[in-house]
Amino acid sequence: MTLYPEKLTCITGAAQSEVGRPSSRTALQLTADACLAAIADAGLKVSDIDGIATYPGKSSEGGGIAPVSPSEAAAVLGIEPRWILASAEGFSHMAPIFNAITAIACGLARHVVVFRSVAQATARLASRQSTLMAGSRSRVDGNNAWTVPYNALSPINTFALYAQAYFEKYGANEEQLGMIAVSGRRNAALNENAVYRKPLSLEDYLAARVISTPLRLFDCDSHIDGSTAIVVSHIDAAKDLRNPPLHIESMGMAVGGLWAGRYEGDFTSIPAAHRAGEMLWQRTDLKPADMDCAQIYDGFSIHVWMWMEALGLVPRGEACRFVEGGQRIALDGELPLNTGGGQLSAGRFHGYGHIHEATVQLWGRGAGRQVRDAKTCVISNGGYGYGAMILRRD
Amino acid sequence: MSQTPPPARKLPELEPDTAFYWTSGAEGVLRIQRCADCGIYQHPPFPRCSCCGSEAVAPAPVSGKGRIASYTINYEPWVPGLEVPFVFAAVELTEQRELYVFTNLLAPAEAARVGMAVTVEFEQHDDVWLPMFRPDAGEDAA
């Protein structure tokens, strides 16, 4: 098999800051909390880190979605990076990880800390409208110009189109979709850092207000303040570290469709996510059936169905029936799903909660939510750009 | 001090590549960018044809008819003064498969259906003529 760059790299440390709605700590403090803890978790010193990367960088727009730049994080941490990257474009949230993999494989860095920080709870305290798509200017431009004038002010309106088309094509229903939120909440109850831990029944889900049909309140993730960091290392530099290395077995990435403002397909699947899924499985001998658990992006619940099918974890049109009743996606089920609660219950760590949870499971740190003998995990990120990874422990 | 009510809609910036889409309604016609060389329509417009690479792309009049590919009924009042519920929809235009435009449906929310035949109707706000769509009764009866 071709030597793919990800095979030369592994995850050696991971950590999450506290989660707040809001947090009393600033985004930069939360970033430092997560990065320092991840570096310590790997058994490394700050001086061992020679690369730093984040998604998406820093912007005053977007209501706390982009509060910290990699340069200021490096300065605060006392890292003198040889390699640095902020990536707002491309394969969505995983882009800095994929780029870090490439940098490490090329010899530009040995240990890269990758972080993702959000300060959306704080931003929404100042203005509840700060996280909408309309921006702060008097008129809207770029991709949002096609939707915002029609008062599609939240991404939910776009993804609701996918949910409605999927419901109609495959005969799916709201009880089936509700299991994403209900199952996630069951797992979040066992995750001390999850933002919502109170039990949620299917009845509670159905009784909650409709936001944009067919999506309800609990189909939406939740704005938080928090940060996640991982350390990506060269396999040769990982041998004597604190944790068994988590091999990056393969990566898959794609852009297109929504990212370019183009709508591909018939709204019942996300074609670019399928392209990421195809790439993912081309680079490994592992098969979907070999996955011990799955951390699947859930900005909105419907993303999970789109991604499960894109990754080939279930056949097209079958995600709705696979999750029905919740047994097959439970911690002791066929494919334990979003074992830390996902973004719907653990909070919008924006894909990095999923990556962190994969490390929790593979390092056996799940306590009450631990999946037995978890050795492999598939992770996906993104609603507009698409990234997926398989992590594997020896 | 009186409070000015927020605008009913945030309008699109008239950008060089896109202004024709938002102003074409002044003549009562919907226009979509089309490639003169390969004949394909593309939306949103680009400075070149993403199918054949030609730069011979220009706005071309279309029928203004299509079908609802998908829709959602929005109930959340995202900003003060926003009237809910309303229908946000993707319309697949008759001219070409997967040629989508976004819109609101000018009909009671509960009337929306996937596959519903619709026809364009423009709504003017300042220098913008927003393409809206209403059920095309003639088409559905046909």
C-alpha cells in the first residue's frame, strides 16, 4: 500500500477546557487550558512543540466562532513554532489536522498542537443575533446573499431542506430523527464536561418547539465557550510518550457543494461528504464494520444521517431505520454513536468534541460511557466542508 | 427617542457578478447566467463556465417556472419583527436539472409541498427585485 502521510503520524495527547454557557474564562485562557493539558497529557513539555494550528483563525465576525489566532495562542503558551497555520477554508474543521499531518510527514514539525476554541456563549450574551448569518453590515454579500434576504438567518433553514427532502424520499419520521438527540443525551449524562446532562425522552423531544420544519429545538447544537486541543506527533517521536499512540489510520476530505455556494444532488445527501467518505476507505484495509464506535458531526441532528450514509456506515436511505429505537447506536450497540453526547448535548466544540471523544474512548478514559474494547473509531466533521478520520489503537 | 423597526429583510449587496440576478425583476424577467458555448446554466454566477471553462457567460432570460425541490417552514423569530411562520424553499428551475434558486413561497405555509409547481413573482425593496415564487395553479392542473 502506498505510504500515506497520515500513517506517519498519530495523536499523542488530547484535552478539553471547561465548557461554559458562558465561561468566566476568556477564549485565550480556555485555549491555554486545553493546549497545556493536551501537551501534558502527551507527556511533552511546551518546548517540545514545534507547530501550532487551528481552525479557522481569528475574526471579529461570526459571534465568537473564531476568537483566537494561532499566533497569539503560541505567544501565550510560550511556544516558538517553526510551523503555524490557521485554516478557514477547505475541509472544514479537520483542515488544520490534515495540514499538520502533512507538515509532520514532510519533516517541518515533530509535535503539533491543534486547537479549536469557541466563545459563542459569551458573544450571545452581548447579542443573541451575533451568531446569525446576516453579518454586521447593512447588506449581505457572498454565499449568504442567496439565503439571508429570504430570512434564512440560521444554518438550520438550509439543513432543514435536507431533512425534509430526506423524510419524503425515504419515508423517515420525526421519532427516528429524535433518537439522535435522545441517544446523545443518554451518553452526555455520563460525560461530566457535557453542557446538557438532564435526561431527554423522545416525548420531551417531540414536545419541544419546532424551529424550522421538520427540525425542533433539540435537533440543534448549543453555543458554548470552550476549547479542545490535540497533539499530533510523528510516529517516531511518539514511542516513549505517556499514552499509547492513536494511529491516524486514514483521512478523507472534500470540498464542494455548499462550500462553493452550489447545491449538488437532490437534498437527500451531501455529495461532497460522500467523496470524503470514499477517500477515507480507499486509504485503509479496515471496513465500516470494523469500527468500534463513531463520532459523527451533529451541528444539526440531520447531519448525522447524511454523514453515516456518506461514510458507508449504513446504506443510502437506511440511517433513519438504523437509529430507530436507539439500541443499535447505544454504548453497547452495534455502532456506539456520539458517545460523549455529540454537539447536541455536549456543546458546540465544533467538531473537536467528536475528535476528543474518540481519544477518550480509544484510551479507555470513558468510565461510565466507555465502549468495551474500543480500538477503532471513525470521526467526521463539518456541514459545509467535509473531513473524516479513522483513529486506531494497537 | 423612537425605535426604528428593523428592516423586513436584509438585502443583498449588488456585486459585479450577481447584480443582474437581483435587478432583472425590474423588467419582470428572471435571468440566470448561461454559457454561450456549452449552453449550461449556472447559479450562483461565476466569471467563467464551471462546466466548459468558457468566459462567454452572460445573464439569459428563463421561464421563471420550476418545482419545489425542498422546503422548510420557519417558526423561529430570529430577529424582532420577523413575521413567522414563513416558507424557505429551494426551487429547481424548469430549464435544467439541479439548477436551484432559493426563495420564499408566496402562499400559506401549510400549502408547501415537495414537487409543487411554482412560478416567479418579484418583490421590490429599494434597488433590489427579490425573486419570490408562488404556486403555479395552471401547471399543477395541467
